[in-house]
Amino acid sequence: MVATMRTAMARGRWQDAIKVANHWRGQGGRDWQITLNLAVCLSRSRSAPDQTILALGNEALHQSAGQGIARLGVADLALASGAYEQALQLLAPVSNASLCSNPWPLIELRVQALARLGESGMAERTLAEWPEAQRDWRWRMASADLQVQENNWTAAEVHYREVLKEHPDHVVAHHNLSLTLLSQQRWQEGWEHYEWRGSNPRLKTNHVPELLPKLESLSQKTVVVQGEQGIGDQIMTARYLPTLAAACRKLIVQPDSRLVELFRRSLADHIQVVGKERREATSQDSQLHLGSGSLPLLCWQRLKQGSSAARGYLKPDADRVTRWRKELRRQAPNRQNVGIGWLGGSTGAEHRERSLSAADLQQLTREHQAHWIDLQHLPHGWKQLRNRSQQADLRLLGDPGVDLDESAALIACLDAVITTRQTVAHIAGAINTSGTVLVPCRKEWRYCGQEERWSWYPSLQLMHQKVRGNWREELKEAIKLI
């Protein structure tokens, strides 16, 4: 059973492994390795809330009688859930000697937890304890991660390049190198390494990406662009679709289902936007398949970030916009309408970095008498988080984010938005709504700009966090910009 799960996990077949474990557990089976592997699969596939995953991890830890390997696994789950303090507590009793066959996961997890808590000095000392003669590529990967957390991209770049000298096809090193290069705005080389991202449909069975052809060579090709990664990334890269359509014989776009109607309205009629139910057979030799994350590399020399095209390249539905304007005038005829996106990401770690607390939201509503509107999309497993905005008396209009066409029309009617790093920011920027994006201490390549104006979406201002985990001063500044 354990071997079956590990085989499925090694191939990234998380759901297959989950089915095996659930069936076995349903028959009364109990084994800490299977329980822990189930929690890992649920975490990797993002198929369960953090509390469910951590509960399984704690069950596995109890079943193992506190074994060191089990502690490492549960600490890894805690890291993914943003429970960094818990991860350190789990790791504290574990010694290198007890893991003599492979002590590196212990060191790596400790460094990751400390770095994400802003304890860079302690993280550096943890790395320095390792004998210099034994500092191999794993030590460099851990060191690079620490440097990324501190925005020291050039130092991280050195480590990743050294890893690639030893392991030229190291997928994670290539992808992480791309992020450090893009964060330095070294775009062309960064996009080339970005092809190693795990969601790229052009990865071969050995996880090495197929070479992307030149834009100029596509005149006789039908190109199929598959939406990948998150909704925000698909919105951001949509600016390149008209350029690609002009270069190829026919363009078929397969975005996330929630984007289909918005893309159909915004793109030219000769660009075919299809949902899952209408996706054509795509085995012809004349077709080129690529992921939406490859569009910048394909079109960069011609369009760059497309700053001029970035002003309103998605078009909300005019009838819905008219309806929302009437409704907002009825609800608050003499007040500014300001939308709030307060939770970013799909894991606990991302939430911790990219979210506003109930107290943060209350600060906004207390210090500025706008008509505050809750724009936050909450999937089914997160509905309990809505109490944050309810405590701050944000106005909830419908179910935000379920119908992105509806959300785009509402956002188009607002005087401004204030949002964390998330989909709301990309929608607002792509339809040219003004506002502020709150950027955490750990910066990220998507959120760059000149004089705090977002390069990818010029209608939006960037507000960079000064103290990790504290938005108080940034929220005061954001209110002044309304």
C-alpha cells in the first residue's frame, strides 16, 4: 500500500494516491506512513482545508509515536499551511544524529520556517553550522531560499546557477532561477528559465521543456493556448493573445472556465475562446500547444509588458456595468465606492503573507467613510473566513468571484480598489480601474514598477509592506490615495 501510494506520488498523480489511501482507511486500515502521505497529497493537490490536512498530520504523528521522520513530514505540512511556529516546535526534538541517513530535510525545514518568520539571522546560523566540506547542492538550495525571502535576488541567483552546473536539468533550480531573474527585471533570460515551471504543458516526460518556436515561424500554424496556473496569471498574460493571433494562422484559447465569457467579449472575433465542453481534438501536426505562461517568452521581443495595451484590454459587460452603477447609486448616493480584496493565494502560507485581518479591515472602514464593498472570493472550504469582512461591516454583494464577468462589471463601477496580491488586483488592472495593491515584504516579480506605479497595470499603485505581517502604515497611505 505504501509503495503504491509512493509510485502515484512520484508521478504527481495526487488524486490516485488519495483514492488508494481513503479506500484503505475506509476499510479500517491505520498506518502512519499512509496517513501522512494522504495529508501530503491533499496539500500538494490543494484538495482540503489546512485544518483537515494538519489534523491528518497530527494523527500520523501520534500513530508513529513521535518518530523523527513523521515529525519532518508534519512540519513540512505546517510550513505549507503557514504555521511556521508549529513547524519549529515539531522540529525542535529532532536531532541530526537520529536522521543520519539524510539529515538535510531537517536543516532545510528549519531554515525555511525561520526565514518566513523574518528570523534571517537564526536561519543563517543554522546553515553555517553545516560543515563546509559537506555543503552540496542541497545546502545551496536552502541558502537560495533564504536569500529569496530577504529579496536578495542576486545572491540567490548565484546559488541556483551553481546547482545547475552540477545538475543541469534540476527542475526546481531552473524555475527558481527564473523567478530571481524576473524579479531583477532581466526578462528575456528569466522567461527562458520560466519554461521549467511545473504547470507548463510542454514539459516532456523527463520534465525538460520542449523548445518554444519563434513567433515569426507560426504563420501556418494553429496555436492552442491552454490556461495554466492561477486566474491572475491567465489575466496578466492575456495581453499577448492579440499579438499571437496576428502571427499565426488560427488561435484557440482554452482559459479557466470562469474567464471564458470575459475573454470572448474582450478578444477579437477571429480568436476562438472555448470552454472545457467545446475543446477540440488537438492532435494535428499543424497545431502548436503551449501554456499561457509561455506567452511572454513568445511575444516579449515584440510587446514587452505592453504598457499601452495594458490599459483596459479586458472589457466588462456593458449591461452589467449599467446595472451595477444604478445599484451603487441607490445604496450610497453620496459616498465613494471602494472595493476590498483581502485574501490572496490558495494555501495557508500564501494567506499568511497576502491577507488582511479583521482588525486591518476595521482600520479601513473606521478611518475612511466610503461605501466599502467586499470583493473577496471564498471557495467552499473557506466560507468561514467571511466573518473577517462581516466584523468590519463590508457590504457583500452576491457571491464575489463565482462569476468573474459579474465581478469585472462591479469593479469597473468602483471609484477605487484596495487589494492584496490576488485575482482582484489583476481584474482591476486589466479593466483599468484605479487603486492600490498591497505588496508583502517578500517582493515578487509580478509586482514591479517605476515610482510605485505597477508596470503590468498602470492604473494601479503598489504599496510595499515595511514590517513583515503588519499593514497598518500601508493601509493609512492607501486611504490617502482614494
